Amino acid sequence: MNIVPIPEKMQKFYGTGTMLHPDKEMVAELVQEIPFGKVATIETICTKMAKQQNTDVACPMRTGNFVKAFTEMYSDNETLVPYWRVIRNNHLLINSNYTERCADMLKQEDFELRQNSKGEYMVVSIENRLFDFS
């Protein structure tokens, strides 16, 4: 974990202040909190981490990259970190070599998924299924 000033190129999105560069353990800990039948966005995970560390934001790129890495690290053992329950802010699944597996896991939790024109999976009708870390 590292706390840095918000990089200049990201200030147009986040303004000035401090940014948390989380470590994979921090991200994994929050992903493990997402219960069966719920999903969380990268944004909600970042918001929770920033609040926990008293920073203005947490880096969404690092967070998303760790979740993508979890899909590869834990693809054979989904009991460790339920990575398939993390989606992008636009409700698309995170692209990885295991996207199909993530889609199958979400379908097992009774989520409805559709594929867009690019073949990307999107979770639909999630209004009551977004996990709130508060």
C-alpha cells in the first residue's frame, strides 16, 4: 500500500488530493466480503478502500488489475476470492482469459447476463444486487 498525490493526468477526473495505491491483499479482503448473489463494482471497492485509508480516491486501475490477476490466480479454487462478483462500473465483466468462467459463476448465482456487439458480457438488472460495503 502506498499513498501518493493524485497524478496530474488523473486530476481531470479526481481533482487534487491523495490517492491510495492499494496492495492485492487489501483488494482481496474486500472482494471476500461480497456475498453470494451480490456484485460490486471496481468503483465501490475503490471508494471503500479510500475511506478506510483516509484518502480522496483509490486507484481504479490498480484495483481492476488485481481483480483481473485474481481470475488467473484463483481460477481453480473459487472459494478463496470470489473474483467473478466484481464488475466494471458499466456492468461489464472484467476482461481476462477466464471471462467465460466468470459469466458461468454469475449465472450459477442467478444473474442475468447479455453479450454486447463486441461479445463482452454485461450483468443486467442488478439494482437490488449491488453490494454496499458501508
